[in-house]
Amino acid sequence: MQELKFTFGKIRIGDAARKRILESLDAHWVSAGKHVQTFEQKFKNHFNYHEAVAVSSGTAACFAAVAALYDFEKSQADEIIVPALSFVATANAVRAAGFKPVFVDIDRKTLNLDPSKIESAISKKTKAIQVVHTMGKPCDMTSIMNIAEKYHLVVLEDCCEAHGASYQNQIIGSFGLAGTFSFYAAHLICSGEGGMVTTHDPEFAKLLRSVRSHGRPDGTDYFQFDRFGFNCKMNDLEAAIGIEGIDHFDEIFKTRKKNLLQLLDQNRDLAHVFYFLTEEKDEVISPHAFPLVFRQDIAVQSSHLYHFLLEHGIQVKTLFGSLPTQHRAFSYLQHRLGEFPEAEYVGEKGLHFGCHQYLTPEDIAYVSTLLHEYVKKWI
Ligand SMILES: Cc1ncc(COP(=O)(O)O)c(C=O)c1O
């Protein structure tokens, strides 16, 4: 295998971030401090969120948002609906906070929760719907908010892959009670590791600050523990890097979006082989990555294309698969293969690779040529 020339993401730390890191080092303070506060302020102002609470990862963001629900008379063994297909952290956060994840199938064309399948999964114990805007594509928030209203459910939005995406001119992460973000290397804003929870509710923001700091009242640091909590605070070194991502967000978004659109354009003639992302008029997709799913009449295993791309230097990943039936981690729920046909299909037939801002037009053309070569030879 040749060296990977086309990766999911790349982190480049610029002069402003280096200066902030040195400031922290010189001040002998690298836990949560002034850079974290600036990062939160800038994040909420840039995207127009009411409140932003920084945490140590996207997983921690999902966990804190779910764990904070205990203050709303939710109890352990209550159920939270999650998509069957997502990065595992979404469902793990539900499980870690003590709730039962109830999986609902997705739509293979959007990769998102299928709203028409939600109602049959709702029980007396259901307290929340945790949606995921997979691969930067916004969920159908009109249908989801209607269902949530009908059954009095909280909506949480996992926006880890969808920085800056919007639905009907509204930024995602502002529909439900909370939006959760990851700043790991593959994401548009990157801080090494890191996460954020946004909310329109100042009282919920207070709970989140408490949960990220062991359940102390509003995050103050003395030995009073008011609720279930954890240590998942972001530190100043991570915030020092993340601030740069917000300062350059618009350029990063534009460049990645150009890459995503070029990939879609250059591979349009392969639409008989793959389902590609489609951007509807009322949404803005965040350019997180480039997913593709083999159509059903194509008798090729995605692992074949996976190895072909990898051998040609493209870092490629599957599209997660069905958490309840294609991963052992959720076997305790005793689901059987076949219960989540769309998620299972995408698990078998889907792949994705990066479209990050440091890729060149030659890189984009190279991967498109490879896809064409593959189709010509094998399909
Ligand atoms: C949908 C989703 N949720 C949660 C996470 C977890 O984020 P992190 O890796 O920062 O913990 C990710 C990570 O990429 C993700 O894609």
C-alpha cells in the first residue's frame, strides 16, 4: 500500500493559536480558563446560538446533554430514540448516562433517521429523540419537531458532523433543546480533541456547566454535588487551537464545500452505481466528508472498493453500519439482523472519505479518476 495522500482531515496550527498556547504556558494555567471562555463566546456568536458550553469531546457533549435531562424528572431506564446508523458515540452517550437507547432505522438516501419510523418506537418510557445530522446533511426537522411536540419529547441534535449546516434557513443545533459538536481532527472546527453543547435555554446551560464539572452547582469548584456529573471540561490548550477554527470558519466551509461539490459534479455520471448526497433547496449541507452507497442492483461488496481506494492512497472508512445488529457492543439489546434493513444496507454498501480544506483540485480529480477506473473495471 502506498502512503496515504488523501486523508479525512488535517490539523494545521497557525501563529495566533501558537501565541495563545504560549500565553497559557507562561501563565502556568492549562485547565479551563480564559481561552475556553473566548472559544464559547466566539462559537455562540458566530453561529447565533444563545448558549455554548465547551467540553472535552463530541462524545462528552452528547453525554452531558443526555445526563442533564435527569433534572427534568427523567429517570434511569427511560428510553431515548437514536438512529440505528451513526458513529457509536451517540448511542454510547445515552447508555453511559444510564438511559436505554431505542434504535430506529434510517433512510439510505439521506443517511438520517427516517421520521416515518419513529412513532412505532415510542413507548411510555420514551423521553427524548436524539437525532444525528449524518455527514453534514440536516435531518427532516419539521417532521421530527412535530412528532416531538405530539408526544412531549425532548429533541437533542448530534451536530458533530454538521458544523454550520442549516435547515429552512435555521442553523442546525438550534431546533431541539441542545446541539452537540465535536472538534476532532476530521471536523470543520478542530481543536485536537474537544466538544461543545449549544442550547437556547439558559437554565439548561447551567445544568450542562454543572454536569461537565461533577455535578457541582453551575460548575463552581467546591465540594457540593447537586446532580449526576462527570469531569469533561475542555482545557485552555484545546480552546487556544479551536478559536482559530472559528476565526477562519467561513473560508474553511467555503473551501470544503467547493471540494464536496466538485466531487459530486465529477462523479455525477456514476449515479447509476452509487447513491450520493443530494442537497435540497431548503437545506445547506455542511461539507464534513464524501459518502457513497452502492445501489442495490450493483453486485459488488463495498470492501472491494475500500481496498482499491486504500491501495491508491485514499483514507477511506465504512459508513458506520447498524449499531444494534452489525456491532457486538449493543448485542445486549438482543436485536436480530434484518430489523434495521436500511442501516444494515448502508453498513454493507456504504463508504466515505474526506473533502477537507487542504486537499487540492488535483487531489479531488485524482479520487474521481480512481472511482471511474474502478467502475470501468469492475462494474
Ligand atoms: C455523529 C457523531 N457523534 C459523536 C462523535 C464523537 O465525537 P468525538 O470523537 O469528539 O468524541 C462523532 C465523532 O466524529 C460523530 O461523528
